[in-house]
Amino acid sequence: MSEQLAQRLCGELTKLVLVDPHTHINPHSPASKTLADIMGYHYYTELAHSAGMPKSHIEEPGLDPKTKVGRLVESLTNLDNTIQVSWLVELCRKFFGFTDDRITPANWESLYDKAAAKMAEPDWEDQCLKQSGIERVFLTNDFDDPLTGFDSSRYIPCLRTDDLVFHFANPAVRERLTRATGIEPTSPAKIKQAIGKLFEHFTKHGAKACAISLPPSFSPQPPSHLTELESRFNAAFIDQDLATTGLTSIRSQGQEFIFWTIAEFCAEFQLPFDLMIGVNRRVYPGGVYQGQDLFDQRVSLIQYKELFNAFPQVTFPISVLAQVSNQELVSYSWIFPNVVTNAHWWYSNIPTYIELDTKARLQAVPRNKQIGYYSDMYKLEFAWPKFSMYRQCLARALAQDFVVARKWSEDEALALGRQVLRGNVESIFKV
């Protein structure tokens, strides 16, 4: 009964047209051109490498797309148990007429050719969005993106700020900021002025959010040492050997200053500030591209208490990289009006963790403060299998914990599901 109920609820939720609130889509080339664009997604390359395929076999310079797919197919025998490969099979069935249970050395070439022919159709982008039930897609834009040449009513800009906060010491980043704003960032005051220009530019072009990914060690503080920062500006922001100069503290103050400045402009321009917390970069330098970053459990949201308290007018949609951090996120969303639970990020994006996290959020966090899911996709074809996975998890939680356990009607459960899937995206990001 519960499983049939969950299937009915999932079927109704699938009819809902969605806004995807976080992706890495390139709006100038949003859909795939070959199966290599799909199987080149980091989930497949990192899993293939983990299962024994040499990195050089995957990242050989000048590798032909069809040859790359053929090589990656060799690894699928060891990966067919993973949810990521189920996404691959599901999207191939949805879009390319694939009917087999597995992609194998015997059938992949015909699939490759059929997919290439479908992707070559002039309206493939529109087909992909329509079949996936996606109406609008949030982007992840570099701070110096001109934001031109695409439909910003379909592809919604989002100001990504990692480079500004964590790589400002790189001269190339400062040069990019100067070119983008016409302001040379030679002092904290000039930096603040330049960042203000970025916010003006992004909001003029329809941006609905600001975003950043954050390491476990980061703990934002108000710039109480601004006088010291002014006097030691070059030491804080220009590349030097921190091990010999002992400038780690002043560099951290510089990062905190830029981060805090961004939060101030989020308040001024009324933009939510998406925080993706807990990623350690280059844990495995020998890994494939985008397959090098991991989490650990030392991160805590207590590191952000100053921020949450200082900016009650800013909404902070929070993603945590470790599933073990979900209880803390639930608790902060329970207490802080401006903290919102945001999707199931990266290593938490498998059904076992999604179901547990979703149940906790639905049971403890106000219903208007939950953004159920985002795809985090690089190509449009991944919206369908990823949201399908989440809808199934959500439907099971609604069926078991609300209709069966709490005697809600199916209509009441569906109203909650629709709010989590789309309604809150509209109200929080004002789209």
C-alpha cells in the first residue's frame, strides 16, 4: 500500500514544471553534442578512475569523443551498481530510445550514433528542457561574466564569488576585477567599490542569487581589524610565501573582509547568499579533473553564527557536503529565520542519504524554508534523472511519514511536495 501510494504521489509530482536553482550550465552551450559530453561528467570519470582505469586513459590530450566513450564503457561493468550509472541509463532511455538494461561493449556504438543524431536536431535544447519538465535554470557565473548572448529569463544569472574571496592574491583575479569594473582594487575601499559594481551589473541582468563554496576551516568574521588590513594591504592580498613571511593571519583577514563585503551587498541588493559548506580542495591531486575534492567532519555551522546574526535580512540557503552535517543544518534552519535547507549536495546526493535528510527536514524545518533539490548539472540532459531520483525519495517520505503515519490526505501531502520542489524556489529567489 505504501509503495503504491508513493508511486501515485511521485506520478503527480512529476507533472510539476520546475525551476532548477543551482547548476553549472553554460548558457551558450547548454545541451550535449555527443555522448562524450554526458559520460565526461566527473561522476563517471572519477568512478572509472577509482575502479582502475588510468587517468591518462581518460584525459589523453586530443582524445576523440567516440573513443573516450568506448574507453569509459569498459569501466561500466564495475559501476553498474551505482546510482550515477542508473542516471546514465535512465537518461538514455528517456532521450535516445535506449531499451537495454545496461550500456555494454556490444551496444554502446549504436547508442552513441543515435544520441549524436538526436542531439544534432536544431531544437534539441528546447526538447531536452520540455521533456525534463524544467522551465528555468540557475547558472553559476564567474564574477566577470558579461552576461550577454543568452536568454536570462530562461537561464538565470547567479554571482559566484569563490575567486574573489579565496584567490584574490592571484594577480590574474585582480586584473579580471579591474577589467570588469574599471576599478583597480588597490585598497580595501577600492575592493568594496568594485564589488558593488559587480552587484549592480549582475542585478541589472536579472541575477537572483550570490553563491560560494567554502572550506571546512573558514569562519567568517566582521572586519574588526580593518585598520590593520589597510596598513598591510599588500601583505594580505599579493602572492607571497606564507610559510616564510608569517602572513597567514593577515591573509585570512583579507578573505574575511571580502566575504563580509559580499554579504553586505547581498543585504543591500536583497539577494540570497547560497553557502555550500565543507569542501576540501585537492585532497587527491592524482585524481581526474573535478575528482580530487572531498569533505571531512570537522566543519560546523557554529563557524557561521556571526554571519547569521549580523545579517538577519539576508536569506542563506545552505548546502552541506557531508550527510553527517544534516542534523546541524536542520537545527540551524529550525532556529534561525534566515537559514534555509538547500538540496543534497555532491557526496550526499545518493538516495540513502537523500531519504534520511529529507525525512529530517520535513519533520523539523518550517515548510517554507526548504529548497528540496537542485541538479548541480553541467549539461541539460542530467536534470531528468537527478530530479526523478529526488522525486522518488520525496514521494516515499511523504507517503510513509505524512499520509500513512500522520493521516494526511494525499492532496495535503502533494501540496507540501510541490512547495518543497518549486514553491519555495519561487518565494526565496523571487523568480
